Amino acid sequence: MTQNSTTKDAAQIPMWKSLLAGGLAGVYSRTLTAPMERAKIILQINTQKSSVSTIGLMTDFYKKEGIKGLFRGNGINCLRVFPYMSIQYFAFQSYKNHVLAGSKTEIETKDRLVAGFLSGVSCVIGTYPLDLLKSRMTIQTMASKEAKNATSVTKDIYLNEGGILAFYRGMWPTLVGVVPFVILNFSFYEKMKYYYMNIYGFESFTNIHKLCFGATAGSLAQIIIYPFDLLRRRFQIINMPHLKAKYDYTSITDALIKIYRRESFFGLYKGLAPNLMKVIPATAFQWWIYECLIKNL
């Protein structure tokens, strides 16, 4: 890599750019993949061994609820995703800027891991109640015929499930799943980008490369941590009234053992297909949009 390309790649990014670009990238990418997200959640909470196709579920959403059915829960998801991705990119870039403030021209692998850890923890703690609310709203029409708005669902959770602490139910398995995902996603993408530009130079890093590297990084990270994403959803709805699927998990370890015994090893990966259908384009567009916004803002 030439000195010029190294400087461009390692340049410190203003924090306001990272906040805005990260949030917008998250909103656009999640909206594009909202139908797959809803199908994934429905499959994750199903404890039966019988399989349901992703396309079949999305078709069913449309037949019963029209276009709104495909995007149910996406409004609250976007309210969550914007700060979630803003915090995520902000925390990662803040640490990266801190490292680059010294004499380094590129952060090392250990720096990426630390930055990813800080990024993952920060975004989960900052936005978890919205994530729980989004999960409840996404599946509510599958649990009962009545579809409540965000205010009603929030009130029900607060009054009937334990107050403020109820909004953080399932946060530990979420941290266990999200933090490694963020670490791996950022590390894979930045490492691939660094090695590619080290060989071919900055100018050859096109939109196609951003999309491909983003898709690869996101899909590899998701496959590795997927069982914990499934646990996150189940713990979030464990006390949801009218839900047919009842869970008796007492801890993360207990949940993993019971899922394995009752639903087989593949039960830990229920919903993986629609999740990859969502993650691959979502992370591809997320990184592409982020890079474009950082460059042009």
C-alpha cells in the first residue's frame, strides 16, 4: 500500500460523521430486510421440530395483514436501530481515533477486538429496551388477534412484568450474542479491507468490494454467534401473555441444554436461513452506506 492510501484509510473520522452515518446506514439496511427479520423471529420462538419455510411465513404475513404485515415492528426497530448503530460506530471509531492519535498508521488486531467489545457493550446497554419492545410488537399478532401500539405494549410490560427491570429481560444472552457479533463483524470487515488495499491500493476499493466484504463479514459473524441470538429472542418474550410457546429456562446454560435435548442440535439454529437472508444484504448495505456517507458528508 502506498503512503497516500494508508493515510486515507487510517485518517481519523469526525465523531459527528460516525454518529450520523452509522445511524442512517442501520435504518436503511434494516428497512430493506424487515420481512426476513420478522420471519426469523417467528421461527426462533417456535419450539416445535416441524419446519416452516421462510417464504411461506412472509407470504402468510402478506395474506393476513397486507404490506403492513411484512414490515410489522419495523417502525420501532428503526427507532432502536438509529441510536444502536450510531453508538456502535461512534464507540468503535472513537477508540480507533484514540489509537491513531499516536504514531500508528493502522490499528492492530487487538485494537479492533477492544474497539469491537466497547462498541458492542455500549450499543446494547443504550438501546436494549427498544429491542425488547420491537420483538414484542413483531410477534404480537401471532400470539393474539389484538395488535397494540408501542405505548400500550410499553405500559403492559411496565405494569405487569416487573417495572423498569422488565425492559432488560434477556439482556445477558443479548450481550453474549451481540458483543461477539460486533467484534467479529468489525474485525472481519476492517481486516479484509486493510489487506485488500495493502495489495491493490486505496483507489481500487470500489462499491462492489464494500458490499462483498460487508456481506462476508456479517454472515460469518452471525453463523458463529447465532445460538445466542436465538436465546435473546426467547428470553425477551418468556413472560409474554397468550404466547403458545412456553419456556422454562432458568439461565443461559439451562436454556442451551433444554433446547438441545428437546429440539436437537439444529434447534439452536432455528431461523438461521431467514436470518442469513437478512444479514447478508443488511450488512452489505450497512457497510456500503456507511462508507459512502463518511466519504461524502
